[in-house]
Amino acid sequence: MGSRSPSLGAPLDSSDSVLERNLLEDKAARSGERSLKFHEPNGVLDQVSSPVRREVVSRSSLAMKPFENDEVDLEDGKLEKDREKTIRSNRIVKLHNQALLSGLAYCISSCSMILVNKFVLSSYDFNAGISLMLYQNFVSVVIVSILSLSGIISTEPLTWKLIKVWLPVNVIFVGMLITSMFSLKYINVAMVTVLKNVTNVITAVGEMYLFKKHHDSRVWAALFLMIISAISGGITDISFHAIGYTWQIINCFLTASYSLTLRRVMDTAKQVTKSGSLNEFSMVLLNNTLSLPLGLLLIFVFNEVDYLSRTPLLRLPVFWMVMTLSGFLGLAISFTSMWFLHQTGATTYSLVGSLNKIPLSIAGILLFKVPTSLENSASILFGLVAGVFFARAKMRDRSQS
């Protein structure tokens, strides 16, 4: 991830290195070697073939040491400063490149995931959102397991104690994914991004009551703007769909519940792991693995089996490619978000996430030819700007605390 600067060794022409070479010469002389290759400080190769010449060279180098060191120290000081400046500049360039690359990867993967899901559910008219979620999670489990077995990443082993602790969080996680699929089928991408702002309001209220956390006035002002934009966006939405809006409101409550519950369960889950920690890869594997049996159960409950047996989409190789791509993108969001967070920080991560909704909304309107009005577009833009203000307010609130 981060670039490592090469360690700077001692100067080549220091007194210690000269003394070390002299000791090596004396040792070679006592052992009766015929010749020895000796590098002078100026880089000239000298053949010393007799003990007398070695002794002369040794003494002359020791005699010249007080005079040489003054020049060498000055030169080495300049060289070392120049070398440190070069290393620092290279490190800064590499860090900027890493942050930019990770940010682009995160933005592209998160936008692509939502657009591909919308394409599968709406353009293909695929009426099995739970099955799509199940397949995506299965792809994630396979990829993470392969990476873990090959030693590229490290994951915690799934024990019964860990599963029991994590199961309540996983139920909310599955509900969050399914309701997101259902709402995305009926609502356009731009309105989904605006309505998701309601999650921030619910989370802020939950933090205040559950964790006794007090927010700054700027945070509450931004949250109020989010509510106004969501209401005005829904009123002016030409393609308004009551079922889709209902699923999205449920999704906001489940998403907020997931983030709030995760904070409580994380500490308990770490205590039952073998290493005493739970990294991002372990959580991805744990969530997706536990979602498989629950997803299979819900497929039968919502009677998606009958639909899957009749739909001709499952006989199209292109459709399977698109679904597999959505599975890769879902996992890519986890990897790129962790990479981006490692390269920058929580404040930059949250701000970029809010700004990322703007091109996503525009792309959703253009790609899927969503009918919109000037009032609805203004409400969407107002909601997106409110999201940016919320991220900035949270940054200030975090820095003050």
C-alpha cells in the first residue's frame, strides 16, 4: 500500500569503513594471501600484492584520515540531504498516486455496482432480487476463500461462537441488501441516492439515544436539508412508485440499524475470535457466508423458485456474465473502500462518498432515460449538495471531538 523508503546506510567514505577495510587487510596479510582487491574511497581499484605495500597503504590511509574526513563529511552531508529530499519527494508522489488511484477505484466500483444492479433488475426485468443477492454473495465467498487459502489475505476461521454472536447482525445485513434490490427495481438511481440520505438522519438520532453522542448544529442543519430534499424529491418525482418508496424507507431503517448494531457486536465478536481481532476481509466472508442459507430460505418464502424455473433469462450466457460482474463489483467495493480508507482517512473517505453520488445520479438519469422535471432535478441536486454539507459538518464535528 504505502511506499517504503530505502534505508540509508553509512557513508561509503566514513572513518569506520576505512578502519574496517584496514582490519580486513591485516587479516588477509596474516593468512598469507597472495593478492587482495582493495577499493579506495575514490573508487579506484588498487592491487596490493605484498604485506609491505599493504602496511604502507594501511598507515597512509590512517594518517590521511583526519584530513579526508572533513571533506568527506561535508560531501556526505550534502549527498545525504539531497538523497533524503529525493526520497521524501518520491514518497509524497507515490502516496498521492496511491490515494488518487484508490479513490478512483472506489468511485468506479461503487457507481458501477448500483448501475449494473439497476440494469439487471429493470432492463432485463429480472423479478428475483433475492436470487440476485444470493448469487452475488456466493461469488464473494468463493473469491475471498480462494484469496485466503492462497495466503494473499488473512481471515478468521468461522467458529460456532462467532456465528452465534454475528447472526443478529447478519439478519439485518441480508434485509438491507434485499430491500435495496426491491427499491432499485422501482425507483430511479438518482432518487435512490437522495432517499438514502434519510439513513444519515436515522443513524444520527440512534447515536444520540444509544451512545449519548451529541452532534454539532451544522450536522443537524445538513440533516434537515436532507429531509426537505427527500420529501420534495418524492413529491416532484414523475416516475413515483409507492412500493419502491416503501422498500427504500425500510432499507434506510435497516441500513441505520446495521451500522448501529455493528458497533455493539464488534467488541463481542473480537473476544470470541482466535486472534482477538476481526478485519474487513473476515467480516466480508462472515456476512456473505451466513447470508447463503438465509437467502435460500427467503427464495422459497417469496416463491422465487417458480419464477426462476420459468424465466428464459437463465438460459442466456450474457445474463450470467452480467450477474457475475455484479458479484465481482460487490466484492470490489469492499476491497477498494478499505484501500481508499487506508490511503487517506475517514474524513476524505466520507466526503468522496458524498461527492460520488453526483455523477452516479447523472449517469442513472442519462443511461436509463429517466423522465424528470426541472423541480425534481432541482430537488435531487439539492439533496446531493446537502449530502456534501453533511460530510463536511461531520468532518468538523469529528475534529472538534
